[in-house]
Amino acid sequence: MDLQDQLKNLFPDHEFNKEENRTEAPEDKLWMQDDPIICKYEKRKGKPITILEGYTGADEDFKKLAKELKTRLSVGGSFKNDAIIIQGDYRDQIMNILKEKGFKVKRVGG
């Protein structure tokens, strides 16, 4: 018995629409830019961080990108001053994820 059948048993009078049964989330389109996003490594208070700068699109798109990176890498981070700050040295993984999405990425620093 799948979820749809269970819902029909719980709510027999409810009419299900096809729009309610969507299983796929709509694809979020991000602003693609010509300039590369700068991916650099720093140490703050002795701990490594990865910083992404140089996105020229809307802040909301950059925040969505930050959230996706944090969830895919299972790490903490924040969005401050038009930069994404990721806890840890994840430059290679972040660069691969951004290249898959179609962004140009430039590695800066060691």
C-alpha cells in the first residue's frame, strides 16, 4: 500500500488533483554569469574555511546556492557581505558542484 492509497483511506471524501500529486520540485534557475565565481581558502581563528565571491546575480539566488552547497556537503556555513562562507576546506568539491551547474569557477590561493 503506497502513500496515495493510505491518504484515500484517511480522507475518502477528498478529491485528488494531479497538481497535488507532484513528486518533482520545479527546477530553480539561477543567474548564470560570464565572470567566474572566485573560490578561495582562508584560516580564521585557526580553522579552515572556503569562501565563494564574485556572484553578480540576485542575493536570493546566491543564498539558494549557499543552502544547496551546505546541504550537499553536510557542513555549516553562512552568507555574509555578498560571499558564501563554508566551514572547512571543500574547494575541490564545491568547484565540481558549481561546474556541474554550469558556473565558471576560479581557484584562488594555495
